[in-house]
Amino acid sequence: MPVLFFYIPNLVLLGVILYFFVYKRSKFKNRSGAGAFFFENDCLVLNTGVPYPIPFEEIDRVELHYSQRELDRQWSYSLWVRVVRKNGKTKRVYYKGYRTAKLPLPADMKAALEEMGLRVVMVDGQK
């Protein structure tokens, strides 16, 4: 019986956390298959566990940190997307891309960001 009292609060906490994730993710329609980020309501939304929207007018630049060596030699690649706001604050999200899944490459991401009028910096981490 004492063990039951230990598990009930933990299950309730887990339920609250799962509800929070589902509720926050349900606010955005373009989240499925979006990769590291997607665009919605004049915001760049970083596709983390809980989507993180950043309005376009607050963004100074977006940095895409990748390895050209991985892109040339492997089927998968790692990428960090770093958003720098005009007030100096930053937010980063990690992205693991796979060529076989038809996910966007860093060059595709750069083109999409520039199309939205954002300044993009490509950073090759292997140099």
C-alpha cells in the first residue's frame, strides 16, 4: 500500500507533462514533417519538444551550424539551428537529418529562411 502512494503523484505529474506537450503542439498546424523549424503566423517556430515560436521582426539572424564533411560522406547529418534575436538572446535546436527520409538539407533550409526575408549565416563546423 505505501508503494501505491509513491506512484500516484508521479503518474499525475507525468499526465500533466504529457498534456502540456500535446496542448502546446496542437496549437501549430504545420508541425508534422517540419524538420528543425517551420513557419506559421509570421513566426519562425523551432520544432523542439514544445514548439518555440519567434516572431520574424525579433530575429536578427539565423545560423545553421553543420558539417560539410558529413553532408558529403554520410547518409545522415547533424545540424544546429541557432536563432539570434535583435536583443541578443539566442535559442538553439538540434536537428538530425537523413537523406533517405527526404528531409531538407542545410542549403534547402537557407533558401526557405531567405525566402521569408531572414538573414542566414551558414557555419561549417569542420573547418
